[in-house]
Amino acid sequence: MEPVIVVGAGLAGCEAAWQLARRGIPVELREMKPAKSTPAHHSPDFAELVCSNSLRSDQLENAVGLLKEELRRLDSLILSCADAHRVEAGGALAVDREAFSAAVTERIRSHPLITVTEGEVTRIPDTGEVIIAAGPLASEALTEAVRSRYPDSAYLNFFDAAAPLVSFESVDLEHAWFASRYDKGSADYINCAMSREEYLAFWQELRTAQEAEVHGFEDRSVFEGCMPVEVMARRGEDTLRYGPLKPKGLRDPKTGKEPYAVVQLRRDNAQGSVYNIVGFQTHLKWPEQKRVFSMIPALAHAEFLRYGVMHRNTYLRSPGFLDRYYRVKEEPRIMFAGQITGVEGYVESTASGALCAIELSRRLQGKPPADFPRETAIGALALYISNESVSDFQPMNVNFGIMPLWPERVRGGKREKNGLIARRALEALASRDVQS
């Protein structure tokens, strides 16, 4: 059997390669790193996490938590490595970024049915089965190859941003404390309090701080799920206080009161030596980041280990172009996976890679198509990106809104209702022949 070519060793590509190989399908995984990289990447390892080390909620009452559980039941490589290298983050699944990527890389490189070929892919193979999982940071050459091959599938662009990292030892704990919101779970976040006067001074500087030049960038092009913190600041005095700086559920142990605003730091590695400034995705110039973010009292002397960066993301107008299995409708031997399809998020990208591989392996083995119904998070996401009735297609995180509503009123409220939807999804997944 000719190997399936998987382009890109990000989360979607590694998951696709793994799911194919564990079903006996040989894979050639092509990856341009380390010879060539993008401005957002820093490591030669596969499945590099760029924007955050958090894979978001791990609770079934949250749609992304359900999606993770579905992936675990499909023997996901990405979830297995994430669980093995998790760091405490309350109800979220956060990982030691470097250890996670190293683990994925080792598992992929050591699998006997996966061959890794290094070097940039500049054209789509004319024969054979292909999964393009190059991600939203696909090289210009590959992007142009896709555009040339499918001129009627319009590309859309948006911009994504990564938050700065600071060293733990440089955080002034005289102005901060460990806690999770509403004391939920263990005290995994460092909370940096700000008074009204401190916040207003910070807000004024942030909204007028000098941005790095990003060609073609406009506020209206910013994807809401990863909006730069300075863009939020320009939308109003209290926008940040209802967003990443919201103080709800947090009480300063020194005063016993809720601060005016709170900046949270989340652990970025297992040792707890590096912390991520939560919600501070930015494309400010680096000196401006140092100047403005140091106005936060607990970060007055912060050591910035990495400044925030802004980078281009590219995604397809998938409805009408891809089907529910992420196959190109006019050329089904070619599939796409990951954020280039319009799914948004690390876990969602992983899910698209898994579904691609499971469906392709069944097709190659003469089995009927895999049935991931809309009741499952994996199926709902695939049906969203392939829904031709969507007029203004935008990248989408998984959410319960794209799944069938619960048919009855639930007394326990939204959390109880979401739990029932999650249980229904897992039962639907168990009843389908998708494991083989």
C-alpha cells in the first residue's frame, strides 16, 4: 500500500498520522521544520503550541471538554501526551509546552509505519491520498499551490496573537496571590490586583501604545477569539474589566475585598518557572510591551521571557468546498485538516485530523464511511465547516450551539443541561463503528 502523505506536523497532522498508522496505514509525514519555520514558531519539535499552553476546559459541561473526552475514547495521540504532561490550571487542561511537544515528536518518529520527511512542500502531489494539515501558518508557497489548484475556493485571512511569558521569580507577590476564580479547584493562577487608579493609568497607556507593523492588519479583521489586548482596550474603559481583567470571584487576601481589576498569570511549564499573562495576546512593539505591562504592580520588575507576537492566519472558505469528512468535494483524495479548514483552537484542530484519518483509513480498507453524527462534538464541528447554508463563514470553536438542543427543559440549569448533552454525545459515539 502506498503511504498516505500528510503535510504538516502540527497537532492536526500528527493526530492524523497517528490515527492512520494505528490502523495499519503507512504514512509519510512531511514537515518543513527545522529547515524553515514561521515567525510564531520557536521549536523544532512537532505539535508546537504557539498561542497558549492551555487546551481550555477539561469538564464535560463545557463543549471543548466534551471534545477532549471524545478524542480520548478514540485513542488520541495529542490528548494522551497532553494528559501525561499537564500542569495544574484549575478546571482547564494546561500542559508543559516543551515536554508535550517533545513527547508527540518522539511518539511520531518512533512509530514503524510513519516516515518523517523534512523540507517544505511547495506543490500538492498529483497522485495518491493526501491530507494537508499545514495549519493557518502555511508557507506562502504551499498556500499559493492550494490557491492555484482550487481558484474558486476563496481564502480568507485573519490575525492571531500570542501572549507574553514572564519568569515566576520576577513576579512581585506583594501585589499578587495564588487562587482560582471562586476558589474552584486548586490555587493555580497568580492574581495581580490593580486599584482603580492603577487600572485607569494602565488602560490609558495600553490603548495608545505603539503597535508593531503588521501588513494589512485592521481591527475589523481580528478574530474575536484571540483579540489583541490593546484592541480590547480601545473599545472602552471597562472592556478589559469584563474580559481578561475581570475581578469576579477573586478576593485579595490582604484586603478581603474584590479588586477593581485583576491580571491573571497561568503556569506555562511543569516546574512553575514560567507564567503566561492570560488574555494578553498582543502585537505591540516589544519595548512598548515592557513599558506598558510593567505598569501592572506585580509585574513592575517582570522578566519577559517571550514577548507577544502577531502573525497571519489563513483559512479556507470551507462550506461548499469541503465535505463533512474534510475532503475536497471535487477531488476527494485530497483532504484538509486543522485551522486552515476554519475550525478554531488546538483541540478542534486535533479533532479534524482524527476524523480525516479515521474516514480515510476506512475508505482504504473498503469499509463504509464513519458516522460522527451532529450529536457528537467531533461531528458537529465537521458539519459546521461544511454547511453550505452558512453565508458569512468565520472560524469557530466547538460549542453546544452547533449541536442539537436538548429537547426538554432542565431544572438544574445550563450546567445540568450541558451535562445531559455531553452524555448523549458519548453514548452516540459509543454506538457508532468509528474505532476501527
